[in-house]
Amino acid sequence: FVREDIAAYMKSAMNEEEEFDVIVLDPPKLAPNLSTLDKASRKYHALNRDAMNLINREKGGLLLTCTCSAAMTQKDGGQYFLNTVNGAGLSAKRRVTLLRVNGAAPCHTQSPASFPAGAYLTAALFHVGPVGS
């Protein structure tokens, strides 16, 4: 495991031509409210694009990407975050396939009727195809 500023680490790893079979990308809350959503979506896009560029270019691999920002999770019926990741795949010129989406664990209670913002955790598992696939 590596614990470091992710943007700096991924830039360094790309410069050293490192590749990974699996990447878990779990940044802190980047969109604490709707007014920061545009800036946050650009950051999520860049982080996911760079992570995809570090996935094994010949064989492909897995990317587990997460958000804990309700603004990202709930916009467009829950598709905004996934669409952002798909856009990052296009920018990285990698084919991505969504394998699974999970929310909070059962112990993290939610009340969609009285507090919809409580459904803010999203973890999405993607297969990132090889370059040229």
C-alpha cells in the first residue's frame, strides 16, 4: 500500500512507467456541496484518468473508484459519478466496463425520505481494458 498525495504519486509513477493490475482510488470528499460540483468533477475526472493510465497497458486490470460526495453520487439519478469515470476512460483512451456499484454498508443507516443526502457513499468497480482494445 502507498499513502501519499495521489496526484503527485500518479505523476511520478507515470514518469517511471509503472503499471498496476489493481488500483483503489478513494479520495476525500471533493464536492462538499453543489456549488463545488464542477470543480470536483474535474478533479475526479483527472484522478480516474491518471489511475487508468497506470493500469497494465497490455493486460488491463481493475479500478475500484470511490466518492463520498453526495453531490457526485446523487446528481442525474446517481449516474453523474459513473459518467465522470466513463469520461475519464475516454480521455485515457481505455475501454472501461462497469462491473459493480456499491453504496454504504448495512450498518450505515439511511433515510432516503427524510435525509436523501445520507446516501453519499459510492464505490464502483471497473475493468479497464488493455490499450487499443
